[in-house]
Amino acid sequence: MVGRGRGGGGGGFFLPCFGSWMPESEPEPDRDPVLLVSGIGGSIIHAKNKKLFGLQTRVWVRIFLSDLVFRENLISIYNPGTGYTECVDDNIEILVPDDDDGLYAIDILDPSAVVKCLHVDDVYHFHNIIDMLVGCGYKKGTTLFGFGYDFRQSNRIGKAMDGLKAKLETASKASGGRKVNIISHSMGGLLLSCFMSLHNDIFSKYVNKWIAIACPFQGAPGCINDCLLTGLQFIEGYESQFFVSRWTFHQLLVECPSIYEMLGNLGFNWHAQPQIQVWQKSSVDGKTSVELKSYGPTDSIALFEEALRNNQIKFHGKTIPLPFNLDILKWATGTRQVIDNARLPDGISFYNIYGTSFDTPFDVCYGSESLPIEDLSEICKTLPQYSYVNGDGTVPSESAKADGFEATERVGVAASHRGLLKDETVLQLIQKWLGIDEKVSKHPTTSKVFDASLK
């Protein structure tokens, strides 16, 4: 954290980027406002219980009792009439805290004292970027803001669009009418693409620069295909025992428009089309055979339907079916059209940072020749095998750098999907592109920059 004061000496504060102590009487650095926009899973979420006098419980992220609290509060059903995913429990309302000018919700995702004491890096989200910007003279509520949102929902849904518009207006007004520089991570880039497509005039009015980090512009087919079929393991290793289980995650993700909106783009010219493969056992006339079947992006829809046909969850004694949701798929297809229609307004600079050098799931395979799948519904209880491409471990580089915009610069950095938010090279690039690089001392580089010349 940034130091405040130094013993009993004169008042002042330390700005790491300047490498010196600055008296409080000196004017604040001249800064355009910055808005940080999180991606999927990148915002703290509270559940407000209407029965318990509006009691609020942090349901995402939490390390302790995470699976139980998640299942009790966050399991949801998509409402095709409204386009929103709604909690199964009608008494639960999902809220994203806006404390600290929106920064609290995207800083440390489990801000409990134990997590801070142990410094559990997995839940330190925008923390390093926030610290760096504050150290470089940005002031929370004047030139630094955050935007967290209910990431279960569609990237083009009304509440998200209205919330982003209000935050841009607030940031601009607080800084004296200046235009805003946006830094987005992961799915936050799709949210901004939708906003830019649907509200191009507002985007043009309020935005100066946009720095996208690790955005799945054309989807993340390997990870998303498997999310819909078997769920998501957010934390690996022994720590996963204290976190939300893969199965519990699965029951939420099947009803989330945001997940369907990150399926591989059917209209994108992939180097190779992403595949789902299944070792399938079949019997004909008493003869048993095992065959490796492949499903391309279009064929995969029928596979999703068949594999999830028996998917269900029990909630408070009730059995709730959770099949592959064709209503969400239809909505997500519309969202993809909105994203593809996004155009960068004149005068706005766009920068793209994408991850490289990490094995990233692309094709996904279920079963094996010796242990084949007999009924496709068995897939949902089967751990996958992946074939990999270059990327950040979640989003293929091929997708992340295919933004479709006239970029000022695109840079590949050797870091993982969440690791990009704390990578020293990324912090240096942000300083450079925000125009503060000449006024700051250089930090030591810990990773190399790749493909910096790509446009």
C-alpha cells in the first residue's frame, strides 16, 4: 500500500512513481480520470436478504464457507421475458457495492482480515493497478474510479449499460469535465464493446483512451465450452478445498448469459476451428465399438443439449432442471452481433494487451479410448482433457488480439489471465499510455513484451 506520512516530520506523502516525498502543499499532478472495469468474476457481489431485514452477505468472493454461501444465495435461473438471470430464492437481491468510488468491489475480492494478512494473491484483482495509479498521483473519487457489475448478466443488458454511462458521467464531472481513460480486464472489454456499439455517441463524448487487457474479443472456446459442460475450477490445488466447487459453479454458469456470450465466435476466421471431442461407446447388433467423435462450433449446440438434458439441482427440497438454455443462446447470438458492429469513434485511442506463452485450452476432450462415454450426459461428471494454443491460460492470443479496431498499439505480454493485472510490464505500459511515463522512474521488468509491432 502507499505510505501516508513519515514519522514525526513534516506532512507529506510518498509517490512511488516519482521516487520522492512530495509536500502536501504542492499541487496535485495533472491527471485525466481513469475508470477501471472488471471482467467476469472480477467484482465483489453481495446478497441482500429481504427476509432478514436487508442483511447483506458477501457471496463472491469469499474463502471461508464459500461453497455453502454460494449455493444458498447465488444459484439462478434465466428469465427470457426480462433477459436477466434471477436468483432462485425470491428473497435474495444481488448487489455490487459501490464503496470507495467503485474501487472497493474490484480491488481485493475477499477483503477479509485473514486474507489480507495472508496476502492470498488469487483474490488480489485490480489491487496492484490501483496502488500504482494512486502512487502516480491519481486520487480516488476525483481522477480514479472503478466499475464492478453483476457478471452473471448479459454484457448488453440495460442495468450494465446504464451503470457504465452513469460512472463515465461521474468520472468526467468529478475531474472538471475531462474525458475518461478506461482500463478494462477480460470480459470487461466485451462490456465496453457493447456500450460502444449501442451508445457510440456517449462513448465518444466521455472517453479519451481505452486500454483493454486479456479480452476474449472472439471468445474463449476451450474454457467456455468446458464451463457449460462441467463447470469451472477458479482456484487449483489444495486451496480449492476452501472455495466454490466446480460442480456448484457449473449450476450457475449454465444460466448465465455472459458465459454464452464468450463462446467462440462462429464468424471469426480461426486458424483452426475449435472442437469438442468425445470418446463414445456404442453397440449395434450386439457389437460394441469405441469412436472418437468431433463436434465443431455449430455441431456443439446439439452436444450441449444432449449432455445437459438431465442436468438439475436441488434447492430447498425442490428439483430445478438446468438444461442447456436455448433462450440464452438466442440472446447471446444477438450480443455477438452487437459486439461485431462496434466501431471505435474518431479521436479515441485504443490499446490492447494480450497474454502469451501460457498453454491455453482450445479443443476439449471427454472420456478416453479405455474409458469411453456411453451416455452423453456422463460428460457433466467427467474431467476434460485439453489441447492447447498460445495465450494467457484462459483466452487464446488469437482471440485477444483480434479486437477489430484501429489500435494505437497491441502488445503481447508473457503472463497469465489474472497475472496480467499485476505484471510489471503491464504496469509500465499503462503508465506510458496514460502519458505519465516521462515523469516516473522505471520499475524493473519481470516479463518480456512480445509482438509489440502488431497492429
